[in-house]
Amino acid sequence: MSLATLGSPRTADVPAPVAPRRFVWVLVAVLLGQMAIAMVTTAVQQTPTIDEPVYAGAAAVYLDQHSLRYNPEHPPLGKLIMATGLFFAEVHVDRGFTGDQTELGRYVLYESGHDPGRLLLLARLPMIVLTLLFGLVVFLFARDLAGDRGGLVALALYAFSPDLIAHGSLAALDVPAAGFLLTSAWLLWRARTQPDLYLPLAGLALGAALATKMSTLAAVPVLLVLAALSTRNRTRAVGVVGLVSLAVVWASYLAVDPFLRWETPPDLAAGFVDWLPFPEPYRDGMRVQFGFENRVWGGYLFGEHYEGSRWYYLPAALLVKTPLGALVLWFAGVAAVIAHKRAAVPYVLVPAAVLLVAAMSGSRDLGVRYAIFVPMFLAVAAACVRWRWMVAVLLAFVALSSLRTFPYYLPYSNEAFGGPEKTHLHLHDSNVDWGQDLGRLADRLKERPAGRTWLVYKGAGVPEHYGIHAEDPRKVPPDQVHGLLVVSDSAAAKADDRLKALIASSTPIDEVGHSITIYLRR
């Protein structure tokens, strides 16, 4: 028996609705409304994280020069979506600009004559809208499995997820890539009963994922197998999904530059990617990504800084940064899907498992954003949990934990690990301190005039733009460092012996956004 015969989203797999449909949609609007408020507030208050200026700069070049030369390691679709916001700013990039993509990001945000806060917000708003739309996908997918009540459970988990709020409010690529994959899996689930309608749509969603971030390639074999299982004409199904997704990737590059003017960067080794049917800049971007994976990166986990990567980093980081109630519902949801919704296992659990294994094998232990698909897929799984009152209690704990961290979602950790003010003791980088609090630091320093300020900042913002005039304490003898010593928590996690000695001989007097610590040195 094929998966296509194991039930229909509207028949055997779905219990009768438990509430009037209008009331259900009111609750959907409320849940997504609070998520929107949280994300917009976060987007307005946070200064640039490390990756955002690069993406915003590349998007500006797409608009102004129709050139693919910047940020080739990531396909263009996510940045094209950001460009829909930047279009209203009319950003122009000097055609004589010759800097790298990091310098480009700084130029666009801080040297182009525009307000960097407004530019960044314009790039972030389309991603916020996309994140909310993926919330609707979570609801609809879960409703297909477990009715209206299950859909609301899944949406509540999604809408109160601190990680999804944090990264969904950024001009970044992690949430869009994961959301497009989830959408493709949901459409393939529906294709079991209406293949002619949903197979092409699933191909569009898969293509959008591939055109946003290359890490989504790991899900392609799984989704193509699901396409084959959705109908008796398996070859046709795989062909439709595969060809449509490939067409989306090509279209995303042609939308930037219809002539595909591209020069391969030097020192990129040839390999099997030459045989893949992707545009040349996509294949070269894959080579750049392989180069990143061959580098040795630094990690930080439970107070220990190390070189290289650890296979258990992402599960451990998810354990720290997921609300406790959500963790219980995730595990219960996995068990419920296996026990009661076996037809859904390949669509919900298998893609998440394959993607997680692929992410765990990577070389960059830099944040749960590399596994941001987990709270999406497992929210859908949690819809199948049947403990009605227990689910309500656990969701209440999730909501309370999420609301308590407002508006500091990026450094969130659950109560078992001390909450957001303790996250820096366990994790670093995009888990806690990604450069987002430079503006808040400027406001705090205005309240604390104390002579000279010394700054070790890990981020992409320009301190001087926010009125922060500070020196690097690592460039002078320690006995000359007096006044306020300000250190990003990610920089402290990776501190060398000199910075460690400065921190150890200073007195902590304040913290900013749970990501920057202010010390006093006398």
C-alpha cells in the first residue's frame, strides 16, 4: 500500500473541528498578531547583527546594478525578498566601489547617506511578513493532521518560539530557507490526494528553499522520494517537482541579472558540482561553502571554548534555547506521530531528522539558527499530542517564558539554564550576542559618564555612528586601561589571555541586552 492511500487530510486523519471556524481564525489572528508585535519591536530596537549588512548590501547591488558579484555563497532569492523593502529607500551604490562584501555592507548602511536604522528595518520587514506566512503554513499543516485544535497548538508553539521570533525579525536567510522546506513538505502531504494541483506548488516551494540557502540541498532527496510516493506515476511526480524547483533557482538568478554576467572567483577548485544543472554562480557558491566547511571554527558550549566542532552541539544548544514546555511537547509530538499518524512520519519527522543530521555534521558551531527548522517541523508534530489539558498547561508555560524575555529574544534561554541573563555562560555568537545591542549600549553609556571608555565589540555596527567613542583595550598596556571596560559576551567567550586578565581584574557593574557586559576599572 502506498502512502497516497493511507488517509486524506480531510477524512480519516482529521477529527471533527472542536470550535466554530470563525473563532478559530480569530485565535490564529491573535497568535500571529502577538508574534508580529514581538518581531517588529525587536526589529526596530536592534542594531545590525553580523550577517545582516552583507545581505542588505548585496540586495542593494541587486537593485541598483543588477549584479551577482557580492555574497555568492548564498543564492539570491532571500536577498531579493529583502530588496522589496529596500526598493523604497532608493539606495545607490557607487559603481566604482571595490571593497569586499563586508565593506559593502558598512558602506550601504553607514556611508550611503541613508539612516542605517531605517534601511535595516526596510530589509527586515519583508522577512517578518514571510515568517508570519510560514506560521499559517504550520497551522494548516497541523490542521490537516489533527484538526483545528491541533492547528492552534502548533501555531501557538511557533508564534511563541523565542528563536523564531529572534531570527524571523532579522534580514537573514535561516528562517526563510527552513520555512520554504516546511511548505514543500506540507504541499507534498496534500499532493497525496490532489497531485496535479500540489506537486507543482511543492516544486515551487522546494525551489524557493534552494534559491535561498544551499544547506537546504540536504532535504532534496527526501522531498523527491515523498513526491514519488504521492502518486502512482512516480517518475512524473519526481520530474515535476525536480524541474519546477530547478526552474525557480534559475529564475532567481535571472531576476537579478538576465544576462548572468558572472566571473568565477579565483582559487575555487573544480569538482562534482560542475555536473549539476544549476547556474554557474550557484555552483561556485557551493564551492565557497565547501571552503567554509573545510575551515576550523571556534565553538563555545557550557563555558568551554574549543576549536573545531562537536557533533552534539546543536542538540545541546536547542536544549538550552527552547522553552521547557516546548521541549516536552516536541518529544510527545514525535511519539504521537509515530503512534497515531504513521502516514505523516515521512513528511514531518524524516525531513527534520535528515536536516538535523546534516547540520550536526557541519563545521560551524555558531548557533541554533542552523537548526531553525526544528521548531517548525516539531510544532506540527506536537499538534498530534492528545493530552488536552496537559497541552494547554504546557503551552501556557511556553507563552509565559517567551513573553518574559521580551524584547530580548536573541539571548533567550529557558529557566533550567538561568534565563536570558545567563545564556552567555553556556553559548555564544548568534545564540546570545550577535552585535544587536550597540544602540542600546550607546543609550546606557550616556547614563554612565565615567571618563574613558574601552570597547571590545563583536558585531557589524559602527560604534562611532551611535556616539560611542572608545578605544581597544588590547592595544595598550593593561595599566593604562582605566574607566569603563565594555565587552561583548561573545568576545569574552573567546577571549585571549590578555582580555581574560583585564576582565578578571575588573568589576562588572552593568549589562546591556543580556549580550554586553560593562565593567569598571580603577
